[in-house]
Amino acid sequence: MEKMKKNKLAIALTATLGLGAFASTAQAINISNEGVGEYAYIPYFSVTKGQSEVIKLINTSNLTVAVKVTFRRGTDSQEVRDFNVIMSPRDVWSGQIVPSATGAKFVTSDTTCTVPDKNQWVNEGKGAYSVEFDTTRFGNNVSLRSENVLTGFNSQLISKIQEGYVTVAVMGVSSISTDAVNTVPYLAKHVNGVPRSCSSIDWGFANAFASVKSQFSQAENVLSVQSSLIDPARASAIEIPVSNLANAFNDGQGAGFGINNISLSSVDSPNASNVSPAASDVFSDRDAKLYSATFDAPARALSTVFQSESIFGAFDTTGTAQSSWVVNFPTKKWLMDLKPAVQPFSDSIVQISQALTDEEEAVTVTSNKTEFSPFVAPVVPRLALPFEVNVITFSKLNPLSSALNTDAAQGYAKGWQQLGFPTAVAVTGTVNGGTSGGATATYTGMPVIGFEYNEDTGIAASTALRYGKNISAK
Amino acid sequence: MNILRQWFIITLLQMQLLGCAMVGIGGNDVEILKERAQARWEALIKKDWDAAYQYELPAYRQTHDVNQFRSKFGSKLQWKHIEAKNAVIVQENKTADVKLNLAYQILLSDGVPMDNEVEINERWVKQEGDWWIAN
């Protein structure tokens, strides 16, 4: 008890230490080539079939890292739970989303410190602790600009959260030595497999937040995030393709201790609206150019990183095979909430054009023979995807048992499909520096992430959807 | 008096033993369900597919052989331990739900094995006087 008091006092005093300052260069958000970054999107979680989804974080650095893990419902990105994880240098933390009576909950047996501390979680026994996803905070209220999606909602979807996605954000890092007594890094450091005092860190967040914040500087690219969707009873598992983003939360040059995105666990932050600076670096394969531009809103900058003119992938529903595509519009909530501009979203319901091909190159949208005039062009099939996380099914088979499903009605048992975004509004930004500095960069398409899911008897596999970028500068 | 008392005690013990035996033979559905769910999973953990197959519905076994049954399962993780926690009769003599704790090990993408434990829920149905796994 005495030790605890001492720890708490020390947290409060640490702000006065001379801790120096980091010199860092402001950079623009980009997809990490190394799978290590500051912000990660796990595009889908599901417990609809009794699955569990494992999430694993690896701190690849010698720094103490404060992380925010946020779970969002698939209908409209409203937050259903978040908490902070304080990772000591080189620490690995894991836990899993599992079914519960009210939908889903997060369970962990990992001893790494969390805020709230484990004593505020439900003790599941054998060293495991859980926290339920919240279904009461938003109730039937959908996100601000999603009212016209209401027809697509049914109360089941939001009264029992079983599908959604997860974001993992580095709020800040600390280079304070883990031997500096009673600092957050000291308290979070594992000794004989257990952190020194997670309850003291929790106390610090609740009662000496300014001091806690002062011990961290802005985020660095140190976190690797992995996720697997597991069906334990069937012994099957797939890797969920995670988007790891680098340079997401960099406030500016010379950021030092106390300049960070550290937030209380009760606050939905940082998120897409906190991306800083509001700039992105996107490489376009089409013209082999790196587009670096600045935008009018942080979420728009993030959006351009994911923006694609089209997505394509394969499907197979022959025999016992089944396929689904998870299509997530990760910035929709934030961009739809921006007024007056909503680019690239023109409506809450995203219209999708389909180009379908079977394995013999037969297509649904073009004629392969000569035609008499007047020729009536075939109607391009369209889908309407109402949610932020959508699951496209094929041949009305729903292998993920998703309630966020829309059937492709593709007409072929096996083939590939390309989806376009005919109603997308082009996003524009101002090119940073270089010979094109000041020019207008234009990004077409929609911000989208996801993967195709394929299963046959006893086998399941996933692969990221393929994206086609279209960026130009004038 | 002593002989009479001894006889009474022995008879009482015999009655209790008989009672236990009767429960063991006829059993009650909750205990039977837990035992069958536990035994099925112990067979699965041992990869004794023939034994595990015997808990499938009679109708399923008429249309699917043991190889088809085997193909329902993948090999992405290794089952380690099973513990039947409880059984709840949903509809008398028709359906029941069984909760079990399953421990397994999985190799995540970074190649590091991870031990995990989850609660799984199974629906069982009663047909031809016995309980069978329905899912």
C-alpha cells in the first residue's frame, strides 16, 4: 500500500523532470511497407459463427508505447468499446474477441498493463479478464450523417454487436528509462513476467493525467498489428489482412515530451480526425509516382491512402466452395460527418458497379457480337452497400454468416469481379513541394479496405482485395 | 438389537448403491449430455475420427461417411484439452445446449505459437433414445 502511494506520488512529480525533447520531421500518413506503423486497421471482426478473433500487438522498439485499441460496430463505425494498452519495450500483447450473451466481448490473459486496469474488467478465472462490447451507448442512434441508411438497419444489427472492425493507434511513446523509478515506463516494465504496477498507471490516468501525458512524446512507427479469425471447433483459421499505416499522428517538427495524442480510455481518440498533419504520401503504380499532398481535413488525408478507383478479386461457389468479400469504407463516418463537403462520399449508401467475368472470359457488361442499330447497351449491374463494413456474398451463400451482407447476384458460380464506384466524388489536395508544388492532386474512387474470404470443407483462406489507384496532378 | 441395527444400515447402504447404479444406467440427461460431449471432443483431440463420427446424427451418418465427416475439420490449430462445463435442456427430450471450454494452440503469422482457451456452445438433439451433436 505504501509502495502504491509512493508510485502515485511519483507519477504526479515526474512532469517536473528535465526530459529533453525529440526532434522529428513532420511526415505524411502512408501505408507502411514494413508492416510497422502508428495506426492500424483490422478491417473485420466477427463472432457470428462462434468464432474468436485474436489480436496481437508487437512493440518493435526500445520505447514504452501507449496504445489505444478501439472496437467499432460494422453498421456505422460507432465505438462499442475502447481501452488503452501500455506496452513496455519489446513487449507483445494479445487478446481475443469472443461471443457473449449480449453479442461480443474482449478477453485477455495478457499481463501487460491496460487502462482501465484489469481490476475493472470481469474476472473470468485462470488469469483471464473480459470487457463486454457496449450496445447501450448509441442504441438506435446511427452516426450523424447516416440517417438515410436507417432503412438498411434492423435493430438486431445494433442491439447485438457481432461484426465490426478494430483500429489500433499509437498515442505516444516514451524514451524514459524503465529504471527511472515510478515513471510510467518503470511501472509498466515486466519483472518476472508481471508489470511492476498496472494499478498505479491506472491511478495516474485518472488522477494525474497531465503528468502521465508529459512522459510521452508523439507517436513513432513502432507497432506491428496482426489478427486471425479462428473457428476453434472446426480447427480453421484465416489471417485478417491488416492495414498498418506509418506517420499517422505527427504533430509537427520538434515535437517533444507532452506533445502526443495520449487520451483517457473513456475518450474515442485518437481516430481518423486526429491524423496529423492532414497530408498523405501515396504511391501510384499507374504512373510510378509518389503523390504527396495536403488536404482540408485529416480524415480526407487518411482517406486518400485507402482510395481506389476499383477493387477486384475472385469468388468460387462451385461444389462445396463458398466465398465472401469484406468491403470496409474506413473513413466513411468521419467524411460523412464533415460539412458541407463530403468528398468522396456523395451518399451514405455507396453505389457499386460490377464487372463480372467467369473463368472462360464471359462477361456480363459488354456484348461480344455485332448488333443492329439502335443498339441498347446492357445495363451495368449495380450493388448498393449501406454499411461501413459490408460483406458481399456470392450465389446467396453466406459462409461468414454475416448480417451485413449484400449478395452480388453475379450469375456465375466461379470467376472474378471488379467493383467500381460510379458515384464517388473526386478528392483534391495541394501537392507538397517539388516541381509540382502547389498543383492540384486529384484522387478518384473510394477509400476502401478488405479481403476475400474463401472456404471449402475444412479449409478457409483470405487474401487482401486488389486495388486500382487513379491519381493525377495538374 | 445390534443385529437388527446392522441389517438396517446394510440395507440402507444397498439401497443407496442401487440408487446410484440406477442413475448411472438410466442417468439424467444433463449428465449424459456432458459425458457424451466430453467423450466426443476427447475423440476429436486424439484424432480418432471413427469414434467422434459416432456422435453425429443417424441421418447424417446415413448420407456421409467418416471421410466426409473428417473433411469438416481443418488443421490450422491443435486442440489440446476439453472440459464440458454444463448442459441445459432447451426442449425436454428434444434439444439441449452444451457449453465446453476448449484449449488449443495456434501458430500466428509471426510463427510464434499461441495457447488459447475459448468457450464453445454446441446444440445436441435427442433421437432414437440418445443425444447427438447437431452442429
